[in-house]
Amino acid sequence: MSDQPQLINIDNTPYLIDDLSDTCKEKLGSSQQTNQAIGLLSALISAAQKGAELDFKEALKLLPEPYVEGEEPALEGDLASKAH
């Protein structure tokens, strides 16, 4: 059984892992971890945006009738009883 050389492909270019410096390996590893973290954060941001959109849609359902200039606003609760 022959030992196969360990390769890493970067931008579709193969490199022998043994030829990479320790600094290069550390930077590649750091880059990979950063990209994974960015992917996780993107998923969290997407979920937060969907939640905000749902809250906004629910808030729209709770809005009163729009204000029309020149109409008297409807008084409710304590304000209505104090106005009379």
C-alpha cells in the first residue's frame, strides 16, 4: 500500500499539505472558522429578520382606522368620560 500525498485544494488548485508553512495552515484554519461563524451569524440574522417581519404584520392587524384630516378623533375610556 502506497502512501498517498495529502492535498488541499484552494481555489481549485491542489497543494501538498506538507509544503504549507505552519503560519499558512493557521491562517487557513482561522479563515475557515471565520467563514463558519459568518454562516451561523447570517442564519441568526435571517431568523431575526423573519421574526421582525412577523411582528410587523401582526402590528398592522392591530392598527386602528387611519386618521382622516378634518374628522374628530374617536375618544375612548377615561378621556371620553372627561370630555363630556
